[in-house]
Amino acid sequence: MQIGDLEYEVSDRIATITLNRPEKFNAITERMPGNLVDAVERASDDDSVHVIVLTGAGRGFCGGYDLNEFAEGDSPAIQEMPWDAMIDYRFMRRCTDSFMSLWRCPKPVIARVNGDAVAGGSDIALCADLVVMNESARIGYPPARVWGCPTTAMWVYRLGAERAKRMLFTGDLVTGIEAEKMGLILQAVPGDQLDDTVNALVERIKGVPKNQLAMMKTLVNQAYDNMGLNSTQTLATLFDGIARHSPEGIAFKARAEEAGFKQAVAERDSGEPIPGSKK
């Protein structure tokens, strides 16, 4: 079954949700977050489903927001100055809450990260309960260098303060092997073992009663709620809009329009000041 930009399938107590824009590395469109909510709700309401697997079609898991839509087109996330922070916040909060439907649904969600999970793609992956990665795939949030803030804020809750700062101060991408070592994900395996590893985990989980799984998930998630997850996400979502409309964010977008996004990213990641920004 196709649900907008996603593919949805149910078999033997398992619902599989596939981000399905392989020609664009499954980049996030304006409709994809809502599609994700629809798919998760369908799985949550299906009495035959015990566990959800989330993955990406083709070579990538998710390359982040589709820049043809968000950086180069008209979007609530990119406004002319002066900008309305609350228009931005309402749109991005919908995206944040949509990704968090994975975290909040009563059934376990296993992210099968077959390829790179970058920027907004890392937001989606880290909202799953368990993440199993191809060891050569990469994960990270490069817009932390300029033009973004991870709205789900799951880095700090998965890594703790120091390692989260290491990732967000640099915007580095790390491989699955590195991600496992730092405790960001459950496991990294060679690409040809990814299906078998995920299947073995899912087979072990799917035999547990749904009510028991829901209780265990709620128990753990409640601890994070008590640590202020929702208020942290509110701040992160506001900061995301500010980052895109700061002097440096505006200079970065202008440079992308002038020289192309790849060149702007190369300059962003060079360590030199963003052209046109404050020194």
C-alpha cells in the first residue's frame, strides 16, 4: 500500500514502513511527515501488528529535507525577512510531532538504517525505539554548523550531554560502527547482514503480547518525559527557525542560491567563516 511518499506493508505481526523516494535519497517533502503519522496510526490501530520496522528505499535511509522544496522553493520554513517566527514554529512543530509519532505509538519501532540518515533523516531514525544500522552508513546533523537545529533533540537523550555536544558542535557524520561505539544506536552490522539482524530482533519481539510491549515502552518513555523531553523539543524547534533566519543562516541560503548548495555546504564545512556572515 502506498501512503503518499511512503510504502506500507503488513505481514506476520510486522508492519513495515518504507520511506519511498529512492531517486531523492528519500528526502522529506512537505507531505511526508503527515504520511508517517498516517502509517504509524494504521499500524497502531491494527490488532494484528506487534512491531513496526521503519526503513528507506534504495541506497539511503533519508537525506533530510528536500532542498528543492525547502531551500529553493516557497515554504513556511523559509520566509523573506522580516520573518514570522510562529508561522515557522507551527510548521516545524508539526514535523517534529509527526516524527515523534514513532516514539509515542504503543508498539515497538525498529529503524533499519540501510543507508545514510542525515539532518532531518537523523531526526526520523532517532525517534525509533531501536536503531540497527548498516555499519558503513552514516548518521549526523550537519545543519548544526549553520542553518538548523535538530528539532526532536534526541541526540542528548540518546548520548548524554558531552557526546551530544561533540556531534552538534561539529555537525559531523559518523558511521554505523562509530554510532554503536558511542551508544547512539543499538547495533551496526555489515550491509549484507542487516536484514538477518533486524529480522532476528523482530522475531524475538513479535511474540510478546501487545499490552506487555506497550507497558514496557510507556515505562521507559515516561522517564524521558519526566526529564523534560517535550519542553526541550519546543526550544529546539524554535531554535531551528531562528538558525535559518539568523544573519549567518540568511548568508548561507544566499550563497547556496548564488553558487549552488554543494558549494555552500563545502564552504560551511571548511572551517572558514560563512561568506557574508559576521566574522
